[in-house]
Amino acid sequence: MIELHTWNTPNGRKISVALEEMGLSYTVKTVNITKGEQFDPAFLAFSPNNRIPAIIDPEGPGGQPITVFESGAILLYLAEKTGKFMPRELRARVPVLEWLMWQMGGFGPMPGQVHHFLMQPDGPAKEYGFTRYHNETKRLYGVLDRRLAGRDYVATEGEPSIADFAILGWAWRHERHQVPFDDLPNVAAWYERMMARPATAKGFEVHLG
């Protein structure tokens, strides 16, 4: 049974959704980042960047245990392990990789900064930081909306991919980002489509802390 070491964050939800969608057995080991548990030496031993999530798979390649940190790497590992939600043919695979990297490089770090500056005391620093990162976050939502025009899923046809799981983890917090879906009809339809999937819904319901 895979151990998912995580907390109730967008990056953590990416993995709980993927595990549910892939039908893998797992147990949650909470890492309370509000209490600094991510800096515990035991966690550092397999998550050297002191960030959640990380997994321990006792049945890794060759039947030997393996640890994986960084949510994007975990999604790729799980897709390879199960053969699910990642096309095998290279041409079909490239868009999944592109949109997964888009999430990791932008649609995560930018709304994460929105979260940060929203919690700061009122003043010029908060105003500047929030405006800068909120504008970029809104731009990224616009990119996603244009991508989803006429499409059910971000990078694949017929079923979602790990790119959808990755992006959904952050879109789940769109209200906290102060980005309503009123002017993002394609994102809104995709979000409802994803959340209507029983396994995805379960991935958001499981207790992560």
C-alpha cells in the first residue's frame, strides 16, 4: 500500500485524486506544515526539499520500495506504474507533458503567491504583491480557458490525463485566488466535468489534514 505523506493543499490534492482515479491502495500520513512537520528529519530523508507531497511505494520497480517527491514527478511515476492517464504514443504524450509543466511552472507558483500576499498586513507591499501575482494568475486562467475551447480535457481526448489532475488541484482554490468562473465558461465546464467523476470527488473528500 502506497504511503502518501501530505497536507490539505492543492499539491496534495493532485495526488489523492490521481491515486483514487488509478485505483491504487494508499494510506495518508499527514505532514502538518502549519507546525513545521515538513522539516522533521524522518520526512527530510525521502523529501529532501522539505515539501509535501511525497510518497513511499513499497512495491516499486522490480518489486523494491521507492520514494518519490515533487507532485509532478509523483504523477508521472504513478502514470508509468499503472499505465493510466498518460498516452504511450509520443505525439499524444507531448501535450500532457506540456500542460503538466505549465502547471508546475506557472499555475501553482503564481496563485501560491496570491495566497501569500492575501495573508499579509495591509500596505504597499501587500498591494503590489497581490496585484502582480493576481494579474498573472488571471492571465493563466485565461490561457486555460482558451485551451479548453471545444475540448473536454486539457491535453487528451476521451478521458483526462495527469495534467488535468495537476491543474485541478489548483483550480479547486479558484475562489481563494479571487478568480470567479463567470468569464471562464470553458474552465467552468471542465471543472464541473472533472468534479463529477466519482474517483476525483473522492480524492477531494479524503482527509489530508
